[in-house]
Amino acid sequence: ADPDRKGEGLYSHADFLLFFLSAKEFGWSDCEIEGVVPTDLAGTLYHNGPGRCERGGVVYKHFLDGDGFVNAWRFDDGHVQYRGKFVRTPEYEAEEKEGKILYRGAFGTAKPG
């Protein structure tokens, strides 16, 4: 996927990946809410998926090649908090340290070389 081709086509791969390029880790923080959250809604909702789809200037060819990211929304007494973190596998840590793709290929992105 060529990031310069964003906006081309009805289902642009580059446009789709922009959603995942922006994942940033957050500690627990209060969410701004429009409307009212029921006070009896309590618990934590988790969502796991790709959080970043590029490394070292290389855009991954498939969004599921992206680094794992866990989002959590905590509901308590009408309040909502959010937290997001990357899944820290040994492969993730090695790629973070090197700043380049070292391990890929599960869905479509091969490591360079």
C-alpha cells in the first residue's frame, strides 16, 4: 500500500491504515461523554486488534500484520475511563529497539531483504 495514494478508490487500503497508524498508549484517563452513561452500567470492555501498521517507514500490506493493541474502557457510576497499550511480545520489543521490521509475513508483509 502506497501511503501517497490515500483517498483513491471506494475502499482505499491507505485510508483504512490511517486509523491504525495513530494508536498511542494511554494510562487510565477520563473520557469526555456526550449524553448520559447509565449509572448501573459497570465493568470493563476490552478490544484487541492491530494498533500500528507501519514501522521504519514501511506500511504493512495487511492491517492484521499490525502490532497488537489492547483498548480498555472502564464504566463505573456514570463515568468512563480509557486505557490503551501495545502487547509487549518479545518480537514487538525487538522491533521497537531496532526501529524496523524484523518479524512479519503472517498475512502479507514480508520483512525487508
